[in-house]
Amino acid sequence: MRKKSIMLGLVMAMLIGVLAGCGGPKSDVPMFAMFPDKYPFNKIEVMESTLKAKVGETPTLEINSSPMFNMDKLFVELAAGDNGIIIVPKEQFDMFASQEGYIPLDDTFKKEDYPTGVYKDQLVGVPVSDSKWLTDLGYKGPPMMAFVPFRAKNKEMAKQVLKAIMQ
């Protein structure tokens, strides 16, 4: 009987843990950032709060990151389709551009202003490492690009947030 009680207690604890992780409203524009290992940038909370101040109350946003650079994690984030904006090193941005999984940004920005984000004559990413937002936070690493993945749920809201980032 004691074993059954312990087992039931463990199952209940696991169930409560799973359910606790499922609650809460989702943000309109979830973002994922992955910085290179040689230039760790552990200011995600500050990035999020300063960006929220720029954007205002809507759309809502949340920034998640990986504590270390990992291509497998990046593949999972891209495949999941949960992110409205992804920020990655330019090298990975260029690698994924050939997959054509980015939303064109020509209706939001002038491609002449961001030639490093042009692929097949369409603007698909912006150099976020050049933005006042990241430079004010002290980022001094290699070029980072931001893009809206094809599977983003709120594409127009994501573009609105990208616009705020690049101001």
C-alpha cells in the first residue's frame, strides 16, 4: 500500500508540474535569440524590458534565448513555428536564407537600407546588431540578423516589432 501511495504522489507531482507550465497567456510576438558562444550576451531580460518600452502594450512580446549556441536548438526553434521573430548570427541567417523560410520585409523596410538582409532581390532580414536597441545594451559581437520566419503566427505584428527594433 505504501508503494502505491508513493507512486500516486509522484504521478500527482509530475502532473502538477506539467499543468503549471501550460498556463498563462501567450505573447503576440514570441521571439528567440541565439548569440554566438564567443560573444555571450546574457541580457535577455533587459532586451525584453527595453523593447516592451519601445513597442508599448501591444503587441505583447516575449524574448527567449539559449544560454549557448547550438544548431540543433536553432533547428527546433525554426521548425516549431512558435516564434514571430528570430535573431541569429549573420552566418546562420545566410545559411537558412537558401531554404527560403523567411517572410519578405519589403513592405516594412527599404531593401536599400539593409543590403545585408537581401536574398533573391527581396529583403528578408535586418541587421539588428546595428540597431540602437542592441548597441545601447552594449552588444559588441559579430553581426546579428533578425527575421520573421515563414511559420510565424502574427506576421504583421512581428513586422511592427521589427520596425520598433530598427528605430
